Amino acid sequence: MTTVSTTTSAQAATTTAASGAGSAASGALVGTESEFLQLFMAQLQNQDPLNPQDGADMVSQLAQFSSVEQETQTNTNLANLTATESSTANASLSSLVGRSCDAGLGAVTVQDPTKIPPINVSSSGAISGASIIVTDSNGKQVASLPIPSDGGTVQWNGKDSSGVTVAPGQYTLSVSSGTTTTPITANWHDTIDAVDLTANGSQLQMDGILVSPSDVTTIGAAATSTTPITPTTAALAAVMHKTGARS
């Protein structure tokens, strides 16, 4: 009877500990170290004295826990490394601010529909019946911009086909080649105003839109200031004083 009682107690304790660990770990991949030790100690304290647990099984459990603990630490280190790389990437993107850049068409975030940058279009041959198609986040076409036969600049005024200014949000621009037989290249062309750190990653601000850094195809030289340097009154006075002293 004692054996039956002890076995029942062991099963109950193990079940209780496992249930607690399972419920605590239901929202995670593994339980915590404390939960594992509680379960392990419950097995040791309530095992059947006439049929104790095999030592090899205990060693196996400890080895499994050690492996899981190492994997958890590895995941933590990878998360920290990713965060560090993200900060480094953001710092390098700041060097693009003030530079004239080209960025390929695709998904963009329109912040201000009245400040859409120009699109440069080119092709090695004549362009025929081509256009730039603008679709919203639902895939619905909102505008079609004809491309001149000799390419050049295409400007979207931020309005739909009915002449109504579109709402800020996500839009996709793509090229419809029409009957053109040669590849058509179309890129945004403007100066990078800022780097926006959004929840979806870093974005580059071009006037009223945000483009992905991966869409940048050409980076121009940094703009230089043409403002003349005017000497201050104090500097002029110092020069006159030195001139007077020499005479």
C-alpha cells in the first residue's frame, strides 16, 4: 500500500509540476530554468523507492535542458547583434542626407501628395504607348501617367484619374511598356531630405514620399553651399589694427 501511495504521490507531483511548467511556457518556446528545476526536483522527491528513476534518464534530461538553455542564449545574442547592425546601418544611411539620388519605382509611402518628386524615364529605343501605373494598397489603379516617346521626366501630381488628391498612404508605381520593344528604365530623382526610422525599417525621405534604401540605384555628390562667407566686423577691425601697426 505504501508503494501505491508513493507512486500515486509521485505521479500527482510530477503532473502538477509539468502542468505548471506547461501553462507557463504555453506562450513561449521553452520553460524557464526555475520551472525545469522544480519539475526535476519533484521527480526526484516523489519517485517510487522500489523502482527509482534511471540515472541515465536524469543525465539525458539535464543534457536536454543545457542544450535548450544554450539555444536560448544564442537567440538573445543574435537579437542583440541584429539591433547593433540596424543601428550601424541607420548611421550609414544618414550620409545620404543632402545627396541627389535615384531610386527605382515600386512600393512607396506617400506622406504629402502635393510634393511628389519627378520620375526620370529612359530607353535605348523609341517609347510607344508606355505609361506609369499607380495603384493603392488594395491593388486598385488610381492613376496612369503617359510616358513621352523620347522619355524624359514624368511628374505625378499626387491626384487620381478623377483629379482628386490621393490620401497619404502606401502606393505602388510600375511601368507598363505598351508596344515599346526596348527596356524602359524609370527612377525617382531627388535629394534625400531625411532618414525616417519607421516600425517597418529605415526609409529615405524624398520630398513628400518615403522610399526603401534598397531601391536606391544611384548616389550623387553631396550638395555644397554657395553662400559667400562675409567677414565679421571684429575680423575686419583686427585686420585694420594689424595694418596700422605695420605702418
